[in-house]
Amino acid sequence: MNTEFMFFIQLVVSGIALGCLYALIAVGFVLILKATGIMNFAQGEVIMLSAFICYFLVTTFHVPFLVAVLLTGIIAGLMGIVTERLILRPMLGEPIFSVVMVTIGLSIFLRSMAGILFGHNNLVFPSPFPTEAVKMGGIVVSQTEIWIMLSSLVLAAVFFIFFKYSRMGLAMRGTADHQDVALLMGISVKQVFALIWAVSFITAAASGVFLANVMVINLGLSVVAIGAFPAIVLGGLESIPGAIVGGLAIGIIENLAGGYLDQIIGGGVKDVTPFVVLFLVLMIRPYGLFGKKEIERV
Amino acid sequence: MAIRSKTFSESYHEDIKLFRTIWLKSWIGLFLVVLAVLPLIGDPYIVYLINLSCIATIAALGLNILTGFTGQISLGHAAFFAIGAYATAIISNRFQVPFWVCLPASGVLAACAGIFVGIPCLRLKGLYLAMATMSFGVVVEYVVITWDNVTKGVRGISVPTLSIFGYPLDSNNKIYYFLIVLTALAILSAANLMRTRVGRAFIAIRDRDIAASVMGVNLTQYKVMAFAISSFYAGIAGGLYAYVMEYIHPEHFTFLLSVQYLAMIIIGGLGSVLGSVFGAVFITIIPEFIKAFAQFLTLLFPALQDKYDDGWNIAAFGLLIMLFLIFEPKGLSGIWNRIKTCFKNWPYTY
């Protein structure tokens, strides 16, 4: 096989690994969006905070990695419930603009508090995965990437089963579908909302832990979540399969653009490509790949 | 002759007057006199803060026209501000033209960018619009950093001193009067705009766009117009910012700045001209209060020495956004109106 093609395949494979991360982050967004109609702009800060929490659990408190991940998940879940109770519930019935701004305010607050508490240094996570890369027919994949792909798959399966078969999952889907009817059916919508925020924050924690393994931990981690917006829009805002497909697509596109266009235009193309895609999707097909097309008749 | 107990109007013309009572006129006159005397007696730092507040007011007015009056969320206001600032810097550096070419050119360039964003955004609402404008902001930031041979990238660009007909405004005190006049103009034209057909159309679009279009408001035209006017204001403010700071850098125009402008109009009051002024001044001077409060705390607890940095400002500012939205959605102008009504109706509370 020629090297051009190998280069392409290599970019696609690492793009898929990146895409899995995007998909995971996107699912965190979409969960809240689907059930409550709120876009949580503070999701990135939750990811960043979980990375820090996991780091300090492992290094300062010498907790084994898996336990640390579990603890991080629990803390994040509690944070989700507290956020919903303290900040979002008073905003019920307010215009969407105000609700969005509240989450932006929360994100600014959390980020600067993290800066004050944890400092602005770059921390390197002691990765539990072996560092030597795996070679498969000329393509190099790091073990961390393989673990990310596998765990994302498992998480996606867990979500699928949870929403399809569990009682709570059904209640959540019902609430997302129609709040009033769900209420009449005896579902506690408040409870569902609190739980949705918890589940979404736990997802964010999972992506935070993975991000900590592939990048240095600093305040900039929260920006990665903004990189997942294009994935959500491409997938169609309120669809979980859409978020996964969108995440993978954006990961691959970003990597390909970085691999080929960087030489022509100069550095940084990789970071901006998702936003160009976002802009294009919004122009051409605002409801994304899997979203509902809302028709307004006048 | 009936005794006038409160302010009331006897004709529609009287009802939409900008300055409705003699009291209002005299208060504004007094305020202007105070502003005029201030640089002669006040601390230079206060003058500098007022200069910054003026620029913020102009930009916040622009955003309020788009977001508060027309109801189109924009998370990319810093991008238009940046376009104005860079236009002023680049034009005045390369062509040595006076400010009265430079500044309007920056405004017009920003307005063109606004139209460029506004037209494709016509189909978008709410969250989608927020994300589209936000991604525009990211793209502009990227262009400013990467287009090195024009914008000088991360090295930043210096701006020549503003001079009016050969008279250089080289200190904060001198540029102050220029800014006050321009800000007054901006406030007056925004307030007047809202009394015209265009302003009414904006408000109608915000309240219910479909109904507005049934009533004969051309949605396409007016939404694009709102984008253009809003970014024109931002462009002018950006140009002034470049003149005041004399050096601009991509770091000045991040997403946080867009959020700051949104915070100004939320804390000030959405859809209120007076609110934009309140919000802009409030957000500009709040770091000073936090600094003073931090110093006060270090007096009480010496252990906190050297713990204060910019992070606290930003944290307080995020907290303020949340608190205002949860407890006082009408913002400072809402509080202002309540106090005013309370005084006007005294001793009857209703």
C-alpha cells in the first residue's frame, strides 16, 4: 500500500478516537437538552473539574485509578443534582435566553474558581495505560486510544439499554417527549430532571477522565467541550444516536483537515474546522442529520 | 385648572417624548455639567474608567438593539468589536487617514460583517442562533491570529494617537470629552431609533415574529437591519477602544468579552437604553469594587495576602450574572424604575 493512503487511514483512525471523546461529551449535552430543553454551557467546566478531581484523588490521596474514576463519577453526579436544584429550578418557565445565560454565568464562575483553587499550571495525569503504541498493519494506535474507543462503546451500550429497558429510562424518555403527560402518568418530573442532570454530569466526568489521559490537565480543558457543539448540531441537537455519529464525524473531519490543510494555510486549522462545519450545517441543514424538522406555518 | 398629581400625557406626541418633564431635563443638565467638570478635579484613573465605560456603553447599546430589542441572541459581539478595532488600527497605520474617515469606516466594515452573518442567520432562532454567532466569534479570533501580515497576529498592533484636526488627544483627559460626546450621540440615536417605525418593528419581531410579519413587518429586512446597526455600534466602539488603548492584541477579543457584553445588557436590563448604560458602567467598575473589597478582607484576615488576582473578578462576574437572572431578571433599570415609581407616588405606594 502506498504511504499517501496509509497517512489517510492513520488520520481516520486517530480521528475516530478523538470522535469517541467528542461523542461522549456530546451525549452529556444532549441528555439535558432532550429532557429539559436547556443547553448547558457549563458542561465543559464540569469536564475540567472532573479531570482535576480525578487527578488529585490519584496523586494526592493515592486512590487506585478505577476507584478514583468511580468517586469522580459520584461527585460529579452530586454536583449535577445540586446545580439543578439551586440554579436551574428557579429558572423554570423563564425565556430560553435567560436560561442559557445562567449556564454561561455558571461556566464562568466554575472556571475562575477552578483557576483560584487548582492554579494555572499544566498537570500531567499518571496514566494507567501502557505507553507503547500498538501497530496494526502499519497503523499506529496508542493503547489509551483503544481504551477510549472501547469504553465509549460500552457506555453507549449502557445508555441504550438504560433508556430502552429500565423504568427510570422510560420515565426520562416520557418526560422528554411531553412533560405534562408524563406528570399525569405519575412520573415525578422534578426527580427525572435532577436525575438527568446527574447522569449528564457523570457522562461529563467520564469524558473528563479520558481527556485527562490524552491531554495535559489545565483550565483549557473546558474549551474542548465547546468543540463538541458542532457534533451536537451535526447530529441534530436532540438525538443521542445523532450525537454519537456527529461526534465521530467531527473527530474524523477535524483530523483530516489538520493533516492536510495545516501544511497549506499554517497551523491552527484543526481547532477552527469544527466551527466552520458548525456554521455550514446551520446554514444548510439546521436540524442536523437526525433532528426533528420543525415546520412553522404562517 | 386641574392639579397635576403625576406625570401624564395629553397627546400621543407628548407620550413618546424623550425628555418628558422639566425635572428630567434639569437632572440631565446637572449630570452633564458634572461630567464636564470631572476631569479638571477628578483622579486620572477615574477618568480612564469613565472612558472605558463610554466604550462599553456604545458596544452594549449595539448588543441591546440586537438582543434586547429584536430578540436575536448573539454570542459573537466581541467579533464585531474586534473587526472595528482592527479596522481602525490597520487603516490609520497604513493610510495615515484622520479619525473621521477611520472611525466611520470601522463602523461600516463591522456592519458589513454583521450583514454577512445576519443573512444566513435569518433561519435560525434561540439556541441555534447562539451557536452560530458563537462560532463566528471563534472564526474571527482565528483569522485575527493567523492573518499575520495584516493583523500582526499574536504580536499585537499599535495604534497612532487620535488627533482632531491637528490637535492630538494624547491623554485620557483629552480623549475623555471626545468619548463623552460620541457616547451621548450613541445613546440619543439609540433612544430615538426605538421611537421610530424601525424600532417598533424590532420590538414586534422580538415579541412575536410571525404576528409581526402578518402586520406588515418585513422580517428579512428588519432582522438584517438589526444585525447591521448592532455591529455598526460595536465597530465604532472597537475603533474607539483601539484609540484609547493605543495597542490591541487578539487576547482582548475573546469569547469572554462577548459574554461580558451580554452580562452588561442583562444586568442593566434587556430592551432598555438606560439599562445598557447602567450595565456597561456597572460591569466596567465592578472589578474596582472587588479589588477594594479584597483589600478590606486582607486587613481583616492577613492570611489572605496576595491571594487576590483577576480570577476573583471573573468569578464574581459569573456569580452576578446568575444572581441577577434568578432574582432580578429586569436588571438595574428595573430596580431604578421601581425606586423612581416609589418616589413619584409617595406617600401612596400604588
